[in-house]
Amino acid sequence: MLKLILLIVIVLAVLWLARAGRRRVNPPAARPGPGAPSAREAMVSCAQCGLHLPSGEALPGRGGVFCSEGHRAAYEKEHAPK
């Protein structure tokens, strides 16, 4: 009976050590999906509507940056020099 209990304890200890060893292995690094930015970009807001977007996607114009060509045109029409 004592041999059986000792055998069960040894088997449980081996299983516990095997599971603990697997937890220590670092999982593979997650790869960014297609189109995901590799580095963080500064966020800017559209001068027309205030929408926040990455600076790489913003369109420059007179008076600031814009989220779309339509907003840039509307802003420049409203703020045209007189």
C-alpha cells in the first residue's frame, strides 16, 4: 500500500514539473497583421471636424491637417482670403 501511494506521489510530481516547465517557455512573439503600423504614430485632429487620425493618414492643407479631401476643400473654401 505504501509503495502505491509513493508511486502516485512520484507520478503527480513528474506531471507537475512537466507542466511548470511548459509555462516557463515564452510563447512565440505575435506578428502584426497586414497593414498594422510597425511603430506608433502621432495622432492629429482634422481642422474641419476634429476627428483624430494618425499623422501618416492626414492630408496637409492651409490651416492644418484634414481627414479627407472634402474636409480640406470645405475648410479652405470657408477660410479663403478675402
